[in-house]
Amino acid sequence: MRYVIGIDIGGTNLVVGAVREDGSGLGTVLSQPTRSEEGPDSVLARLTIIANTVIEETLSKQPEAEVIGVGIGAPGPLDTSSGVVFLTPNLAWVDLPLRQRMADALGYPATLDNDANCAILGEWWQGAARGAQHALGVTIGTGIGGGVITNGALYHGASDCAGELGHTSLDLQGRKCKCGNYGCLEAYASGPAIALRAVEAIEVGEPSVMLEHAGGDTARITAEIVYQAAQAGDNVALEVVRDTARYLGTGIANFVNIFNPEVVVVCGGVTRAGERLFAPLRQEVARRAFKPAVAACRIVAGELPGTAGVYGAAASFLQLRDAGKIGIPAQGMPRA
Amino acid sequence: MRYVIGIDIGGTNLVVGAVREDGSGLGTVLSQPTRSEEGPDSVLARLTIIANTVIEETLSKQPEAEVIGVGIGAPGPLDTSSGVVFLTPNLAWVDLPLRQRMADALGYPATLDNDANCAILGEWWQGAARGAQHALGVTIGTGIGGGVITNGALYHGASDCAGELGHTSLDLQGRKCKCGNYGCLEAYASGPAIALRAVEAIEVGEPSVMLEHAGGDTARITAEIVYQAAQAGDNVALEVVRDTARYLGTGIANFVNIFNPEVVVVCGGVTRAGERLFAPLRQEVARRAFKPAVAACRIVAGELPGTAGVYGAAASFLQLRDAGKIGIPAQGMPRA
């Protein structure tokens, strides 16, 4: 059995897994907090240790196993051809030759792609978008990442910047977004934006169990606390989830009119809100988008929570390698 | 020389032209008002007369000329596989087997595609987007049509509905759009929407030469009058053009973040406003979209005013024919 090591570098967690080349399953998967404040050298040193542990466990468990390469998913913008990350606001990395650093550190050929691209590619390969020709991914976490599959392949655009679905304005005079634009989907429906809307409601005096769950300190209210309170029937939390559905629904309606996809996969913790989120979200899309496009499109939660990015990084390795966008370790040959 | 007859069916005009198969030029081009209020039978009867005139002139001028087929661009939604137009709000056509009707009437194989798709395909084949792998078209007229070229081919989506760039909301609680959504780009920046914003400014008492140009009747103010008044330095008209740039710039910034295209081609009468429109439009895009995506993207006026749709309908014929999406005349064989 041949394996690709999938590395998913997020603002919160590093996840590394051994993915079977045919996508039929995962071997060892390890995760640890990113701790980006320690700087890129420290993060990459820890990432190397985790990846080597995954590789050693994979090879020791199955003597006939082989590792053929490493696919890396990282926040962008980045360049899949040179393997350089230009800028990651959440990690504070600038012009980092991430692909070469990891290829050299691990001794395997490596590829680099955008983390949100990897999430939808993983869902397309082995998850909720399996079999679709045209699929979109919307990954909600610290920010909102997007990924686009057209005609059965990841769409990268002219300079690997395509798919920034979270940075489309739904309100041209709306909330300032971290990206500099106004009214971006991310500014309303990312994890921190969801928490912020809950805090705003509580601060104008609406009673909510969320305040207790946060130990009386609104600064400690998170999106996770919102979902839990909504599950428990808290009215303020339910209102925040309904508003989240309205913002996401408006954005996804735009994407449905633009792409006419077969499926939109929503990934991230927000999906734990379940039908309380998805039912009004689908209604909002149906209210706003063209009926034939709505009829053609499923809107579903990701099926690979926690590992979509690892699957996708491995799938991206296979596709980018075939496109010649690969970095070889400095010693020239992959290790045996 | 082999020709494809390109037919561009618009809400205002019918345009038919003979396009050289290699795209190197146009033969006869004829145009007449659509007069959709007469109903589809009348429109198609007149369209048949125009197309036959174009075909006869083409064949009579060059005895060695040959017509190989007919490409039709029409407002949608429609189905390129069956050649049926489902619904055209501006023409009031419902479930019309347009491709077969025209193939039978003209005696040539025919194809059907969306009119805005044809506009960008024409600009990509022989106009402002020549040579691009990834290009977007935004066609501003009675409505705002969109078209998407990815990886060097027209992108149709799951059910031929893709590319509705005009129906993306820029203001989730904004102006009601004819499509049922709120705050669509079309509701702010189509020809009628541009005229409406001028009327609104005049009706609150702002002095403008536009009122004179419209014979004192605000109901007769058109987008064309706005562009002319802006050229003449009228302050209200200039403000309307600046606002148009802001709306278009917000929408195009969204598309740039989503598609990372090499070029966005703006087509339609609005381009006659020239740099008074394009300079602030490009500034708005640069202010809102990601810098690497902005750096990769030109934003330009179409180079084929009046004939982009004809060129594109012919190009679409060649592509859809090769994809097997073609209608053959009832008598079975194309006429000699």
C-alpha cells in the first residue's frame, strides 16, 4: 500500500495524516495546536516531528507500506508552482518557501496548495461532494475559506488566488473586514464574527445563558458557545444562528447563481448547529437564487470533519505532482 | 471560405452576421428591433427572413463560400443540450424549442447558448479577452448578463445556468431586483437602473441638463442621456456615473476574489462613459479585492461593440457542435 502524507496547517491546529494513495482510508492521524506566535521556524520544526512520527508509524505497522510524498495545505495567498506562501495574516508568515522547507526536512517530494482548496478537494475525493463535476466548499473557522471544483478539477485561477468565497461583499457599506473590504461574508459568518454578533446582542441587555457559559465575561463567548446555547434553546443564540443562516444563505445564493454547482459543502464547527442552521440557510438560498440553479444544487455539511484538509492535501499532491508543480528534497531523491 | 451564421437575440435588437469559421472577420451583418411584444412566432419569422438574407448575401458575394451552421445566443435560462429556452422574462418566451425552430426554418444545423455567454466568448475569441485562460464578461444593457471562461472554455455549470454575475447581491437588504432577490448588481447598474438613479436625483431637486435632454419628462431619461450629460460635465450625471463605478467595482471585486481572472471585459453602452467610468471602477476594485488578484487582472471595455454576441454565437456553434449539442433540420441534412 502506498501512502501520501497530508498536512493541514490551520491557524488553530496542525493536522497530519497518512492517506492511502487510492483515497480508501487513513492511517495514523496526529494533531497539535499551531501556536503560530512561536514563529515559522518553531511551527515547522514541530510539524516535522509530527510528520516523521506519522511516517514512522505508517511504515512500522505495515512493512510493505511506502510513502510517496507530502501534500501541504496552508493559508494563502501562495504559489503552487514555486511552493512559496506569500502572506498568511493568521500565522504572520511572509514569503516562506514552505514546500521546499518541508521537502528538505522530511526527505520526500512535496506540493503546496491553499488550505480551503484542500478542504473541498478532500470532500470531493472522499466526502460530501463525491462524484460531482462542479462543487464549492465554504469552510468556516477563524476566517471563511472557499474552494471551487469546476469540470472535476480544482480551479486555481490566473495566479492561485481563486476561490476566496469568504471575501465577497454582501453589503457594500457593511462591516469592515480584516481584508480591507467592507461587508464580506467572513465579517458576518466566520467563527469570531458569529461570537461577536452574540456579544453585541448580550451587551444591549438581551438575557442569555451564553453569558453564564462564558463565566460572565462576554469576551470569552465563542461560536462554540453559541451553537451549544442554540441546541439548548437559548433565544439569543437561536437568533444569532438564524442571522448566520441569512448571511451564509445570501452568500451561497450568489455562488449558486455564479457557478450553478451540483453541491455546496459547508465545513467547520458551524455545521454542529445542524438543521437549525441548514434549514433556514437552504430557505434563504431558495428565496434568492434562480430556481433552476437551486434545483440543481445540494447544500450539505462536510462529511470529513477534522480530516477533509488532510485528505485534500494528499489529493492535491497527486494532482499537482501530475501537473509538474512539485518540490524535490535538496538531496535530490526521495528517501527510500 | 466557410461561414457560421451568428444570431444574437436581445431584448432590444436582433443581430445576425456571417462569421468566418476561423474568426478572421465578418461578412454581412443585419440588425432590426426585436419587438418582443409581437410574440415568439412573429419574432422568429422576422429572424428567419434576416438570417436568410445574410446567408444569401454571403453566398452570392462569394460563389465558393459555404455556410456550415447557425449559432444562436438568446437570453436564458435555457438548455444547451436540448436547445430549449425555458424562460426569458424580457421576451416573455416560455419553453420554446428555439434551436429546432431555427434549424428547421433555415435548413442548417444549429446550436443554442446564453446571450451573455456568447458575448464573452466572442470577446475571448476575437476581442478584448483574446489569449486569456480565465476571463469574465459583464454585459450591461436592459439587464446585466455575465459569462465565465475558465481554463480556456466557456463554463456552463451543472445545468447551463452558470455565470449570472448580474444577479449577485451587493446589499442583502438592498433594492428589490426583478429576479426576486435583493440588492443585485443588476438592480443598481443595468441601463434602466442607471437611468432610475438619475431620475431619483433630479426628482429631489438637483439641477441637471438631463431634464432638458429628456424634453422635461423624467420618464424619458435613459442611461444614454446620462452618459451624454456626463461627457458634457453635468454634475448630477457625473455623480450617477461615479456611483455606477462604485457598484460595478464592488461586484467586480467580488468576481476577482472568486475567479482570479486575467481579464474582466465590460460590454454594453455603459462603456461609452469611457475613463469617467473605468478609472473609478478600477480604483474601487483595487480598494476591495486582494492585491495579488488585482495585479493579475485587467479590467477593460469590450472591443466588439454590437458584434461580440454574433462572434460568440458562432464560436459557441463550433464548441457545442464538437460537444454533440447540436440540432439538425427536420429534413435531416443541412441544405447544400
